[in-house]
Amino acid sequence: MEAQSQKLPVIAQTDSKPRSAFTKELFKNYDLYLLLAPGVIFFFVFCYIPMFGLVIAFKDYNIFKGVFDSDWVGLQHFKDMLQIQDFYRIVRNTLLLNVLGLIVGFPAPIILALMLNEIRAKYFKKISQSLLYLPHFMSWVIMGGIIYNLLSPKYGIVNDLMRFMGMKEIYFMIEETWWVITYTLSSVWAGAGWGTIIYLAAMTTIDPSLYEAAVMDGAGRWKKIVHITLPGIMPTIIVLLILNIGHMVSIGVEHPFALQNPVVTNISDVISTYVYSAGIKQGQFGITTAIGMSQSFINLILVLGANYFAKRFGKEGLW
């Protein structure tokens, strides 16, 4: 009995250790958990709870019956998705715009961050950063209006300059090739400045002594960028590249919707605009939910594949 009574306090003490350690950690870093709470709540409310709606992809959804009472149709919506008349065209357009955005748009913030990092005039650097960040906070409705006015064949300043130089005006928004170029460059204009924030933050973690040693060895700015700055931010570049590849079959509805017009529908109609048109305007909730679910599944495969190959080549991945 005495041996059992001696063991009981030990057992109670070992059971309370994990709980007290968690409580201690919670109270010690309560401010960090409070900062984390809004992000967790946001993703839970707007990303995880709506996942319940994916069941509509397997039902003949009727707004009067509701989700639970609607009839099951199995994989019929996925079969119908592949038989849509313009399905392969909108998939082609989505991939085309995303690949061009990756090729042209992904290196843009890296180059811009390297240029900003080399500026030594403090006030000029701050003003430049503020101006570069500005387009990110503007709605694509406003951006689309600005782009249409800048590129107007009659009143746009771009065509005015071209005519002044003896060149013929270009109808940027109604010629398919020029529309794709305009779309890609407008993506760079809107996102390059904002994308520099992460890279500039990554550059601050590079040891300044490396630059000092490079100067002692006679290295110029270009060699310091190639041999110190770029390798220093390479893990960040790899992570962001993997995340960008993971959105290869997804595209926001605002950008193409703000720039498209009936003349260039053949090239400007993408998956998101089709989902908006068929799902919101025509009420085809089942098939559009199936399309969105397929997009998410393909994006997941792309992220896993990109992360796998990054690890195989000796680079740091997402995990």
C-alpha cells in the first residue's frame, strides 16, 4: 500500500506536465496567438466551411429543395463538364494566360527587388516603392478603365505617341495577339511591385559580412548580385515558384472579365469567367462546382509535383 501511495503522486505529476507546458506556452506567447487568430478564423470561415458545398458537384442541386434533399447524380456533372462545347477552349486559354504570366510575371518582382535593393538614396527608394505598390490596391475595374483609355486607338496616349513617331495605330483590345500581350503586361504592372516585398524582406536576412568580403575581393555590384543576393533569396524564389505552379489551372475572374470584350471572347474566355457566366447567370451550380473541384484537385497535384521535383534537385520545398 505504501508503494502504491508513493507512485500515485508521480503518475499525477507526469500527466499534468504536457498540459501545464501547453498552458505556459499559450500564456507566454499570447500576443502571437492573438495575431494568428484573425488569419485562422478567416481561412476557417471562407475556405474550410465552404468546402461543405462541394457536395453539390454530386447532386442535382435545387435551391428550393436545398443541399440535403437534392437528388444524387454521382459523377454525371463531371461527365457533362468534359462534354461542354467550349470546355477545351477555355482550358487552353486559362493555361496560356497562366503560363505567360509565369514566364513574364514571375521574374519581374525578383528583378525589381534586385534593382530596389541597389538604390542607395533612401527617399527615392521609398517613393519608388510606394508608387510600385499602388496598382496592387486598385480594383481591376479601375485598372481596366485606365488600360482601355491608355490604349484607345483614337484618344489613347500610346497610339498618339505611335502616330507621332510615324507608326500606325494598333487596336490592342480587339486583336487577339495584342490582347494577350496587354493582359500579360497588365498583370506585371499590377503585381510586380507588391511581389517585391517578400524578396526585399528575404534580402535583409543575408549576412552583410558576405558583401564586405566580396568588396575586399574586388567584386562589383553585378557579381555580388549573382553570387550573394540571388543564392541568398533562392529558397524564397523556390517556394513562391511552387505556389505559382499550383495555380496554373486557376485564374481570377476580375482581371479577364475587366479586359475582355465580345470581339476577343475566343481568347479571353477562361474557366473562371465561364463559371461566373454558367453558375451565377444561368444557375448551373452542379457543373460549375464540379469544374471548381477539378481545378482544386489538379492544383494540388501540381503543387505536390513541383515540391517533389524541387526536393529531387536539392532545393528547399514547402515541407
